Amino acid sequence: MKAVSRTPMRVAKTPRVHQTTEKQRRDTAEKAKDPVNVFCRVRPLQSDADLTSLRVKNSTTIALNPQDQLLQHHKQNGAQREIQYIFKHVFQSDATQQDVFASVAQPLVENLVRGRNSLLFTYGVTGSGKTYTMTGNLRHRGIMPRCLDVLFRTISDFQAKKFVFKPDKLNGFEILSEEDALLERQQEMNLRFAGSGRFAYRNKDSDPEIASQASVEPTPLLGLDEDNMYSVFVTYIEIYNNSVYDLLEDSGIQKTLQSKIIREDAQHHMFVHGVTEVEVKTVEDALDIFQMGQKKKRMGHTVLNAESSRSHSVFNIRLVQAPTDSQGENVVQDRHNITVSQLSLVDLAGSERSSRTKNTGVRLREAGNINNSLMTLRTCLEYLRENQQAASNGFAPKKIPYRDSKITHMFKNYFDGEGQVSMIVCINPRMEDYDENMQVMKFAEMTQEVQIARATPMKMDLGLTPGRRKANKLFKIAVNNLNELGIPEAKDLEVDVGLVYSLGPDFPSYQMDSPEAEVKIQELMRYLEQRIEKRKRLRGNLDIKCDNFRQMLMNLDRENLQLRTELASLKAVYKQERDRSSALEKKVRIHESSIDVLNNTLSKRDRQIEELTFKLNEKENLLTQKEHEKEKQKKKFSSKMAVESDKNKRELEIKLRQQREKLHERMRIKDEKLRLVSNILQSEDLPSMPRSQSSEDLLNDKDRGPFTARTESSVPATRTDIYATPRHGVAAANNRHRRSRSAGDKWLEHRAANPVPLGTIMQPFLKNRKSVTKLTDMKTLTEHGANKYCLVSQEADTDGDVETKLYKGNVIPTCGGGAQVVFNDVECLKQKSPVHSPTRKRPSNGTMSAMGVISALPSTVTSVQDVASRCNLGIEGHSSKKTKI
């Protein structure tokens, strides 16, 4: 037999039950897995006249009949169609609350006592009996009160004093000393007497619908570790419109509850931050706390249910246990030895259709949020099932949307393998709920295919003797009995519970006067030999422990000698460091004196800087004043320049007006002359000649010969009154005259005396041409036999570049022996730079006026008139001398 260690061993701290490391998360797929336990409970029909849509075939199977067969079920020969669903267990309508608890919840309470986590939630449509199954009524207690009753009856003799364990607000617990726990109990007692906090809203009697005492007392569970101390904490929360609220929060009656957030602790486990955790010692205390939360829970009236839950409620039972010391009296003061297990009882709100409940406004919004959260739960379970199938096939898993809903986010760890998951599907067998029941059945069937990794509880092993708490209790009872008998040596008795050796069971009772006495004696001898042998083994083990203890003392002595040597060397080092420190202090004093000198110098320099800054400011002020004076002078001269500019502008306008008047006078005189010439021509019955803008010089020149020039169509519209007299004697010409092509074309080129060189690659080329600079005689056209005429004109364009235009026409003979030119083509030659010259600028209107617009205007007008007249000019000759002017 292996002896128990005398000295308690220090072992590595073990995390709490609901905590897992990253390695455990990675190894979840390799752990043993259990399916989600899904139970089904059928609600009794409210009336015997109601039609049912399902049939319980046996303890695990339910058959669901379609609606079209419910009205034809009396037909004997009709083919029956039904859908069967298999559950772990089916509770018929006559099943009791005790049956449901024994099959579903009692194993979860056993897990709670053994340090494992469990989750149980009820699922179904509204009005299917979920709340009744979870809480019960006046005569039949539900799952939650029965779980509390069994738990407290199991740990009744092993509970720690109140406030020995205290929540740390971070999903963990800490252990208080006896003095701190006593102060906390005293403070709670004061609050209880004052009636403040949560004690202000607690009634003396529990809610009869929940805390009914009509049921029989349950049997305590087995498997409890008697060397631990236990405490029970409860929390009660609800999830309303996808927000988490604490129903045990001390917010007062009139104040609204504040929403809480779900956080992740250091071990990556989800918890509600800031939730109220209340320590309870009895079932009555726990039910009073539950009753206080029920008053704040949101309930509502709908068409299908008079008291419909409008939120998901979660009642958590947390069992905290920690090992006792070697005497079995007090908890070991080490928070790492705490084991926390949790049982979560979830009453899900029922799914409902607005078409049936007729909800509007707030109730419709509540129903929408309830359906969305249930849909998210279904999606998460579907993804879990698909990921498990994909893992077996080697495919990448999907990301499970736990955070889409608060209810799935809160219980994420359970689905990842942190505890056992069970579900009770509540069914209302009425025909009206067939469609909803169909969806519930499909969800339950899919949920059973989800595999949850089996959690392995971790127990503390401090090397202490099992059964020490009970042994110490028995030893104290024996000492008290000896004291009562008057034995003084009992006070000096001491027992080391950590070294309790057991030689086996007690001696069996034998009767030596029986016929089988010899056989009994032989059995007794064998029993004594076994005890002697066992005693030898225990003594040998004790000798080994003594030798180990002696060796440990020798090791400690050597370590002590070593430490003394190290201490002497450290003292020498300390002395050296102290001398060095004194030398450094001297240097520090010297440096401090130097710093004082530097500070004095710095203060002098600061004063000099201030003086220079003052002088600089004065200079800047003087400069600013000069700048102001300069600005004033600038403004003064600007005003003067503006006055002079206005004056010059007015003078230029006066000169421009005068020049225009002179120009108009000249034009009037010329018009008068032309009118006289016209009258003379009409009086002599000569062919009339239209006046063009460039014909003034032709009229005034008397040596131009017998030929006259006329414009085709370029007479200004403003002066047509002068030539309103009809014209006579116009020479007739055939515009369709064609010359023989065998003779070829002969050109007469009319160009300026000093033309500007073109400088272009493409040059105008006229074969068989004659160039003239003046065209004043008819013989110039007729004597050379020219049949083509080309007028070359060069002008400056708007950019200042030279633009050459070639006006081409045909020379047509007239009936009077002369010739006239008919223009039919214009060619333009122009040379430009590919880059616009920045130095060449067009003069603006203001610049033109300043440079003398008055003098440039007549020449510009004359140039335009000359070009227009030359473009539309026809030459006509007569042999009569009457045409001379």
C-alpha cells in the first residue's frame, strides 16, 4: 500500500472548471464528444374537443400528421402519411414534474457537484409550457426549484460560512480571511435591519407559485467531496430586444434597468460584466432572489398567451468549492485552488407569428427580436453540425456567428466544449400549431446531430489526506467525551490528520462456541497476518520518510552554509558600493556648485537677451512707422496718378470725337462728289459704275484711261440712297464663255510692288504668267491674251503673322470690246510657329487708345475697303471717249 505523504506538497495551480487553455481549444476535436441531449414534452390539450396534430408512438418517437389528414383520420382505407421524430426521451401529457426533473435535470446537478458545467434550455412556440416546465406552479414545482432543493440537501453539511468566497467582478472569486468575512456579514446584517438594498424589496414569504413545499423531500446526491467547502451563488438576467439586463440589480422600483455588456475574461470565457451575484445558503433564500427578479421581468399579453414572456431569461447557479487545510477546518487561502461549476437554466421566449398573435407596435418589435435571436441560435447549431461534417471530410470550417445574438454569444463556451448541453422541446399538440411544431421538430432533429466535446473536470491535489475533515471531527468528539469522563490526559492529546494510517476494516465479530470455531480461528489468524504485514509495510514507508526528512535537513544545512558564504561576499560588495556611493556624492556636490555658476551665467545672459529684445522691439516699431508713412505716400501718389489718368482719358476722348467729326466731314464731301459724278454720267447717258469702298482714288484720277472699274456687290447698306438711280449701258458678257483648252491657260498676276517673302515650303506656282503691279489700262488684260486673273494680297492677322491670300478669277470678254474678271476661288497661305510666342501680345483697347486710335482708324477702314473692293472688282473697257472723267 502506498503511504500518504506527511508533508503537504506544492502543486501547480489548476484552472477553474469552465476555463480552458488554447491547447485545449486546439485539442477539442480530439476529445470524446457527446451529442446534445434533446427531450420532448407534450402539453395536455386544453379541451377535449381540440384536434391533435401528433401522436406519441413510444418513449422516444413522435409521429406528426399533416393537416390535410387530420380531417380524414376517420377513413379506414385512406393511405396515412406521417413524419416521425426521435428524441432521447418523450414525456407524454401525463408526465409529472418529478419525471422530467429525474430524467433531464438531476444528471446536470450531479455534474454541478462534480465540478462540471451544464446548460439546459427550453424551446418551443409561445404557449407550449416552457415556463411551466422550468419554474412550475403552486402544486407542482418546476426544474429550477427542484435543482436548488437537491443541491442544498447534498451540500448542507459542507457549506462554508457566508462571504468566505467573494466575487471579483471578473467572472472569478477570491477567498476572504475570517476577519474580512465577519465584517461583510456584519454589514449585511445592518442592511437587513435597515431594509435597504435588495432587502427592501424582499417579502417574508416566497412566491407560492415557485417555492411550493408540497413536493416530497429529495434524496441527496452521491459523489460529493467531503474535504471541500461549498458556496452557492445565483444570478438572474434577461435578454430583451437583444440587450442584456440584470434582474437582481439594485436600481429601485421606479428606475429602469441598465443594459449590460458581454465580455471575455482572461481565460476566454464569456460573462456578463457587472452582473449581481448573490450568495444564498438555503432554498428559500434562492427562491426569494428569484422572486425579486421575476417582478422586473418583462411579460406581456398576446392573443395566444395571457402571460407571454417577452424576453429570454437565464438563471445561473454557480457552485464554488475549495479544499480545506490539513485539519479540515478552514479553506486553503489560495484562490488558484478554487473550482467553479455552473448550471445555466434558460427559459427561451416562444417563437410566434404576427399573423396569429395580431401584435402591433412594441409587441411586434419584441416578437421580431425574439424570432431573430432564435434564428441565430439555429444558424449557429447548423454551422456547428456542418463544421463537424466538414472536418471529417477535410474541408475548411465555417465561422460561426455567435456575436449576431446575445443569447448565442453568452453561451459560446458551452458549444465549444465547456460543458454538457441539454434541451427540452415543448410541443402544443393542437392542430392550429402544426406549422410551428413542424419547424420546432426540424430544429430539434438538427440539434441532436451536433456533437459537443466532453469536458474533463480538474480536481485539486494538494497532497492532503482524504477524509481529514471527517477524521478531525471524530477526534474532537472523542476528546470531548474523554473530558466529560474526567480523564485529564485528553487535553494533551494531539492528532496529525495528515498522517492517518488505516490498517483495514475493523475486526469481524466471531462466536467461538459455534461448531465452526476452528475454521473461524484460521480465518482470524489469516486476517491478523495480513494486518501485521500491512503494519510492516507502513513502518517501512515511515522509515523511508524519516530518511528523506533527514536528507532534507542535511540539504537545508548545506544551503544555509552556502547562503552564509554568499552573504559575506554580498557584505563586501555592499561596502565597495557604499564607498563608491560616497565618492559619487562628492562629485555630485562639485557638479552642483558648477551648476550654480552656470545658472548665474545663464541669468546674466537672460537679462542681456531681454535688453536686446527691448531694443529690437524699438527698431521694429520705428520700421513699422516708416512703413506706414510709405503706405501713405503710395496712396497719395496713386490718387494723383488716377486723377492724371482720368484727365488724359478725357482729353483723348475729346480728340477722338474731333477726329471722328473731321472724318465724317470728309466722307460727306466725297459722297457729294460721287453724287455729282453720278448725275453727270446719267445726264450724258453713259454706263453707270457702282461705287466701292476703295474707288475714291479711281474717281479722282483722270489719267486712268477709257476703262472704268465696278464692284459686283460690295456697297454698304447705309449708303444705298446715293446709288438709288438706275444704271444704264452695262456691258454684256457671257459668264459661260469657255476658251479652247488646246491654247492653255495664261495668267495675269496682280501683286504689290514690294511683296513680303513667304518663306513657306509650299509656294504658289502659276504656269505661263505675267506679273503686274498696276492695272489701269484695258490693254493690260487684252493684249497678252490672258484668260486667268490672280490678285495677291498680304496682310497681318490677329497674331501678327503674315497672311497671303490669292483671289483667282476668269477674264471674260465683253460686248464692248473690253473684259471683265469674275472671281471664283480664294487661296490662303499662312506661316505660324508651333509654340505661341509669349513676347508677342495683342494690344488692348486701352493701349490702342493711348497709342493713337484716331490716326490708325482711317487707314484700317481704308485697308478693309480696299480689300473688299479688290475682291469684288470687275474691269470693263469701252472704245468711246465719253467714259473719260
